[in-house]
Amino acid sequence: MTRLSNFFLQPSFSRRTILKLFGVGAVGGMLGYSRFSKPQPTIFQQDALTLPKRISESRSVVVVGGGLAGLACAYELSQRGFSVTLLEKAPQLGGKIASWTVDVNGQPFIMEHGFHGFFPQYYNLWSLVDELKVKQNFKSLNFYSVVYRGDRYKPEVFRPSHSAFPWNIVDLAISSTNRLRWGLNLTKYEHWQVFREITGFDSTRSFQRLDDISVAEWVQRDFPQGLYDLYFLPFAKSSLNAPDALSAGELMQFFHFYFFGNPEGLAFNGTRQDMSSSFVQPIAHSILNKGGRILTEATISNIHWEGQQIASLTYQQGNAGSSVPFWIDTNLALNQELGSLHFYGGGDEVYAVKGKENGQALSLTCTHQGCVVKPDANGEFHCPCHGAVFDQEGRVLRGPARRDLARFKILKQEEERLQLVAAKPEVAPVATETITADYYVFAADVVGMRRLFAAMTGDVYIPVKEQVEKLAIADPFAVCRFWFDRDFEWQHSWFTSLSGYRLTDSITLYHRIQDDYMAWAKKTGGSVVELHAYCYKEREFPTQEALLTTFQEELYDIVPALREATLLHRELVNQKNFSGFPPGSHRDRPETTTSVANLFFAGDWVKMPFPCGLMERAISSGLLASNAILRAEGLQRRTLLTVNPQGILSIFT
């Protein structure tokens, strides 16, 4: 008897269940989902008429934000003849896939914000890869594992696929060593409702039913426990939103894009070098080659409105973004944990106030590599990453840091937040410039968008501002990369999702993926591994010392062989700037096109008109923004692709 037969004949599946499954298969066949013919991507946006592709008159565009969304928008418009200026606050382009150099015992390495997988259904992202002719910068990781702590579940392994629902479910059932633990019984009404939701995604109706409840609330309703443990929990967290703070509607969109509406499977590509070298820099070079301007370390100091449209934008460039006032929210977790000071901000951007009466705040971002220092009982501040020590005024006592902690003036204070500005900017701005443009595209992250709208004067269009103010930020994420003096055996995928740990959600073996790390490992016999926490709770890990300690303890649990190895170096990245998708947020989420004629939005936080996620969501939003501008100028829009936008069982919803 085959494994498939065993699956269908297990006690929890009745004859009625089998008939329902075969009925679903019949529906799939009627809609063209054949076992032997791979479904093709769905065309979302394509002009019926042949229109000019390049602008014939001078038109200018300012794009604020140099992440994937801003880069995609600037790229497309620069290829069409627009005069494009791209402004990025950070020293590096790339946003969440930016890269920078770190020193590891005298040798330079490239560090990132964590591993990112390039899935085959990232159709719009891959179209840029093809145009830039950089496909050789990527390599297949062949398969993808999910490993569960303890003995209850065996690892799940996902591979490339050539069919969509229902056949991908059949394939999963055949290959899964946990198929008898799914707990799914389609003769139960509640389980049928769950099955209908995850296989029958329809953007309008799914969000109407599920957007107002969290994933955690939804699964409390007689939900198949095995499905939750095996798939829902690890994949929900991989959206970088915790189940208690993630809309169930958003998770259904996420599942539809990555599995139920996706005929490509869950195997993916990584980059042969860091993501900036492999993808970001080629996009930037193409923009520059078409006459575009790219300015990093450019901080927006004012956006002026006239007649409810943007009239001008003023920025200053250099090592001095802090001379522009900004708001920062209180950090309740740190205040409860440490007590003696009052803390604001989160992730790697934390500020301490001794007493608001002195009118100053101290940045706790270490001036060495950006870790957050922790106050000691003696009043000093200690960096948990590389050992720098600062006195109670923020002055360096011991290296490797060479510069004092930055100090800020408190300009305004409200009950739960402060407005700060640099007390003494380290370097005067290199340049201050006011520019005007025909179009403005705001493609910053949620934190950046809030700061942009706080830096506005004139006749601001309030409804758009209120939409931005409602945007949420997810729980912080953290990445810790470790260098060891020896390698170890590993039977799972080089990037593996992990489930059941307090902090860790995935592990990446960089010494088996990226060329520079592979060369170092071959030369030294060492290894480089990275742990990632997608959306940890600050109240559980209020300090970076707590993060580092837990990461290291869990690494030794995950890879016991490393207990005997020598730890050569570690790097921590800890940020709180990922887009949040809490219950009830879909209805008022801004779209790419706004009510303001010359203002457009792009970013992974915008409301998308078709299923997509993570990097593909960012890229697609940038291309949607460029398409809106192309349409306004009567030009041919770029054809955009997606998976089948509706689930097969949406006819039953």
C-alpha cells in the first residue's frame, strides 16, 4: 500500500473526507490546475494599447527611501527617461537587505540584516534580475527544512514544485513524516472552515471575515493543533509579525502567496555574495547610468505643502541626520527591567533620560558597531557585543569604541514620547538643499514614514497624514552571526526554520552559501552560522545582553558540536522597524496611489492589490508607484505578475 493510501485511510479521515478532497481536486482540474501542466503567473497589470515607453518632455521625480521599494521605483522611472533623485537616510542602500563591513580579528567581512530567501514566485523581483543580467549572482539552496524542538514532530522538508493546489497538498501529505499528526478532520465543521479559509483566499471576503482578529485568537477556535504547530506558527513568524499581533486575514494572504496559490514550491535561492553586492548595487548602477542621482546619509528636514500638494523638499546630507528633530516613543519593557533611567526607542535605537528636568537624552547606540549598551550598577554603560565601556556621561572608558555616546536635547515631551535633536552634531551637514519635483515617492520604512510626516509644513493633506500615523511597527527582530574555529555536521538545509525555541526562529550556514565565507571556512576549517529571531517580545528580552546570551545557549542546543568549538567573533543586529500588520489595519492601510496628485507611496507596508510578501511586496509596490506615474504621463506601464490571486475554494467563501 502506498504512503498516499495510508494518508487517506488514517482513522481521522472518513469516506466523506476523501470525497471532499477528490471534489476539491475536480474543482482544481476545472480551473486548469493539472497535475502535469504547471500553472502560469497571473498578469495583474498590462496596458491594452501600445503606448510610448519613454517620456518625451522633462519630468522629475524624488524618491525618498533606498530600500527595495524605492530602488525598484527609481530604476523603472530612470529607464523611462525621468530625472530621478533617490534620497536615503542611511550610509548604505538596501534597507532591510543592506550590507556593511565588519572587522573580525583583523579580517573584513560583509554583514547583513539576516538571510533572505529569493523564492521562485517573486516574479517581479526576478524580472529585474533578468533585466540587470545578474542571475549568476544567485544560487539554489535546493530544499528547505523546518525543524522542531523536541521529539513530537519530525523535520519537514520542502522542495521545488510544478503544481498548485490541490496537488501540492497531496505532495506534501505524501512527503511529510508528520502527516498523521496534522489533526485535520474535514468531517468536523470547524476544521472544514479552516480548510476553506486557507485554500479559498479572496482578498475582499477573506479580509472582511478575518482582519479584525489576530492569528492567536483565530487558532483558539477548535483549530487542528498539528497544522498550527507544523505550519502556521513557523510561517506566521516568518512574516516578521508575532501571531498575537498579526491579522488572520494577512496570514491568509501570506499563506496563499507562499503556498496555496503558488505553483513553485518552497525551495528558494540565496545570493553568492552579500545581498547588496548581488542585487542592490546592480540596481543602483543602472539608475546612475541613466543619469539618476543617488544620495546617501540624506536626512529630510522639511517637506513643504501648498494647495494640499507637495511643493518642495529640503534635505541635509552628511554625518548629521541627528540635527533634524525626531520623535521617539517610550520603551515600557526596558523601563520595567532597568528602572533607574527612563528609556525610549527600541531595537538598536534606544535613548536614556536620567530626568526630564535636565532636558537631555543619551543615545545608547554603541559608536563601535551599533549595539545597544546596557547600564551597569556603577553607572557605566557596557556594550554586550564587543566590550566597549562608557561612563555615566557617555564618554569612552575602554575600546573598541573610539567616540563618545551621542547626546540629544529634549525639544518637546508628551506622555509617551519625546522629540529629540542632537545636542552637539558631530559634523556639520555636508550640504543642505531644497528641491522641487513633478512627483514625489515616499518609500521609507514605517519609522521613516512617521518622521517624514512629522517634518512637514504648510497645507498638509490631513487624511493622508492620518493614514500614515496609523501604520504599525512589528515586534523587534534580531540577528546574531557567530564565527567558530571548526565546522560541524548538518543534515538539514543550509537555511532552516526552527520552531519551539524561546528566541530563535531560523539558522543559516553562511560558510556553505556565500563565496567569501566558504573561502574563509576552507582556509581555516571554521564555520559561520547565524541565528534569527523574527519577532521577539521585548519584555522577555529587554536588553541586547539577554539576546546574546539566549542566542548562544540555543545555538549550542541546536548544534551541540559547537559547545567544544572556540567562539572567534559574534555580531548582533537588533532593530525595530519592520512593518506591522495588526488586526483591523487592512481597511485604512495606505495604497500606492494617494489622494494627493503628486504623492505616491511604496514599501512593504502599503496595501497591495494582489498577493505578495516580503521582498516581492517591496519590489512590486515600487513598480506599482512607477506605473502610476507612467500612467499619469500617458506612457506604457510595466507588466506586473502574481500568483493566481484567488484560492481554488474561494467559490465556497
